[in-house]
Amino acid sequence: MGFARACSVALVGVEGVVVEVQADLEPGVAAFTLVGLPDKSLVESRDRVRAAVVNSGAEWPQKKLTVGLSPASVPKSGSGFDLAVACAVLGAAERIDPSAIADVVMVGELGLDGRVRPVRGVLPAVLAAAEAGYAHVVVPEQTAGEAALVPGVSVLGVRSLRQLIAILSDEPVPDEPAGQESRPDALLAGLMVPGSGFGAGLAPAGGPGGTYRKDLRDVAGQSRARGALEIAAAGGHHLLLSGPPGAGKTMLAERLPGILPPLTRREALEVTAVHSVAGILPPGEPLVSTAPYCAPHHSATMQSLIGGGNGLPRPGAVSLAHRGVLFMDEAPEFSAKTLDALRQPLESGHVVVARAAGVVRLPARFLMALAANPCPCGRHSLGGAGCECPPAVVRRYQARLSGPLLDRVDLRVEVEPVTRADLVEGGGRGESSAVVAARVRQARARAAERLAGTPWTTNSEVPGHELRTRLLAAPGALTAAERDMERGALTARGLDRVLRVAWTVADLRGVDRPDASDVAVALELRTGVQRGVPMKARAS
């Protein structure tokens, strides 16, 4: 009788649970039993592992074999357990020393020929192993760079099971031929989900390959909307762009990621972990360092937006846009239930998805940008443009964005049509994204210095009671806001959000705390009522 154990990781959402893979050999009729709440793809590992072991030159034990995955109460899915199962079986058969694999975490899928194929979610798996105190991990060679992002862990990237057996047995390591350079590596197919990626509206700020970056200099006119974009980026405030078709709403929103500051190391690891689990991490780019951009179509379901799927929920668009921008074009065309489902993550920065298979908490701290037409035909805001929509139709169309959702939007901007002078003569060309991004970084630095020692990094995250007790505005600065609240034009949440925007305006101006003009700009951007303060005062 032989026994050996290795370790692997089961992913629950974007978090990992270390699983002990135990193999037991007993005399009896040759059989292979896999227990421990495996799913269909994991049950199929019995055939994959047997073929991989035989084709790697090792002898398959002709005994009664039982492989247990502990803890048995945690659902396990995917093919990432293959490598640990194979090594546990070989350890029980004494082909390799059981003590050499007892404290090693292994993640990888096995092909029938013994090659080790990459799987999704390597980064969160290695993070879970490091938190559990494991110092050695074995991963496929293609994902070794992703695993190496975790400090304090020794990473071994292997190309085949044959190589791993030789390393664990202190034997000469055989050379494995690499794939042909003339075509894509077929092994990388395990990292990507078919139908996802750039074609689904998911891309870093620089776009595929980073060869072209959408620049704010391309936008003609729209000085007011450009100023709102700068404030949104500096403070992490949600934004609504409303205006007729062709005014440039989508063009502006697509350039918002380009003025966001680069992700910090911690933020980059968070984003990379989510993208790795979702299967949209570009091969050869183990770390996402720029703000992600996600633009789902208005026909997207609630599950695709919030998270869901068969079995344990998978990340949705709100999680894929974590630490980046979630742009919802034609926002009134989304279903009402889908839009209202955004209300919780907009406040909390995460989303909790409950299904029969379990409850998953997914990160979802994003900057939301909405774009909407004023009416079904889009010409309601254009005087004399021939809008034929009856008033009742216009009201119903605008009411598709519910009051509770709009109450969570800090900046509401009317995007005016571009004039001929701005478009043809180039008179409305503004600053480039690089110039605006520099001011955004300075404003973020001022906010980070002020919020040092707190769990918040941007103004949009600061709770209202902190703004009213510790971070006080200049005397008399809130007079106009308090008057609007007494008239019912502002809710309590609205007052807090006006304060947050005012602090961001003050950071852009380089002053210590907001005054009445900063609050007036924040009120104008929230309510749309002119306050007599020029927008250029916000970032002078």
C-alpha cells in the first residue's frame, strides 16, 4: 500500500483555496476513483492523467487507486488539478519521493502526450498558496511570468510532466521541443476564453498592442465635457454624458482611460487576478499596469454585467472594469433590472453574487461613464431640429435611468453639438491626454497625501461623515449646497457627493480645501443649474 499527497488550488470567484490532493494505492482490481466534489472537467482528469503518465515513460500502477481532494466540502472545477493528481499518483507508486511533493503547490493541465498546458487563474492561485504559507509552486512554463509576480514564492515553470519527474527525482532533465514560431502556440489556448478579449469591448487603455492611444486632442470643442472628464479621472467620480447623436459622447468616454494614472502594484495585482480568472489576460503580458476599459453592449444580461454563469459565478463586466472604466453607451437601452443592479457595486466597490453552488464576492470598484440621448430620436435638445417625440415618450425614455441610479452619478454633463468652426477650422482643439493626465496625477497625489493613514485613496471613496467632521471645507463654502438640500434639490447622498467633487476641484486647482467657487462648480456639474462660475476655474 502506498500513499502520497501534493497540493493544488481551487478558485472560488477570484479567491483561491489550497486543496490537498491525496493518492492512495491498495491491492485489488485496478481502478481509479476520484472523490472530493469534482466537476465534470475534473472527473475527466482520470483519463488525461493516465495517458500523460504512460506517455511520459512512467509505469501506471495496476492497483486500486483512490484520489481524494481535501477539503471535500469545497467545489472543485477545471483542469488545473491534473499536475497535482499525476504527481500524487507517482508518489504513491514510489516513482518519485513523496516527501519531495508534500509541500509543493502544482497548477496545470496535462495533455495526453504529457505536455503541461496553461490554465486560467494562475495569479490568484499562487496568491492563495503564498497566503497559506507555501513557498514552492509548479506552473506551466507559459504562465511562469504571471506566477512570479507574487513575492516570496519560488516558481518552477515546466513544459512537460517528463521534465517535472526528472527534476523531482534528481535525474537529467530532458529537452522538450518548443512550438513552431510560424504559428501561435496552441498551448496558450487554455488561457483565453473564446469570444472574449478585445473583440468583446475589453481592452487596456492603450488598445491592442499599444500601437495607438486615443487622445483627447482628437476631440473637437466640448470644453465643458472635457473639464468634467478631467474631474472624473482625478477623483474617481461617476459621469453621465447626455446629448444628441454625433456630439462626441462615445469619443470622450473612450479617452477617459488614457488620462487615468497608472495602476499601483497592489491595484495591478487585483486587476490581473480578475482578468486571469476571466481568461482575457493577453499572452506575454502577465501584469496589467493600465486602467482596464469595458464597454458592454446594451443587450447585455444582468449575469454578464454583474457576474454569474453555471456553477460558481464568474466575473462580470463590473469586475472586469475593476480599477478602470465601465462605459455604458446608450444607457437607456439597457434593461431596467440590469441598470439598477449597478447600485450596490457603485456604493460598496464589490459585488456579492449568490447561487446554488455558493456565494462569491467579486471586486468591482470602477469609474462608471454613461452616455444617453435625450429622447428616442436624439434631437429633443436641439432647438428647431425637428424632434417628433411626444412629451410622454420623452419622459418615459429619460425615466429609464432611475432616480436612485442617477443619485449615485456625481457629474452630469450636457454634450452640445460640435460647431463648424470647431470641427473644420480646428479652433476647438484642446489639450492632449498627456497634459491632462499630468494634472490628474498631481491631483491624485494631493488626495493621497491628505488621505494617508486611511483606507481611502481617492475623493470618491471618502465617507460623508469624514467630509463633514474631519475634512472640512472653507467657512461658508456649503451655503449654496445647504440651500439646495432644504429645497429638495439635493439628497443627503447628493450633498456628500457634491463635497467629494468639490475636494477634487480643489485638488486640481492646487488649494488646501474647497471654497464656495469649488462647491458651485460641483453643484453645477451635478444639477445642471448654472452657478455663475466659469468651468475653467476648476483646473487653473
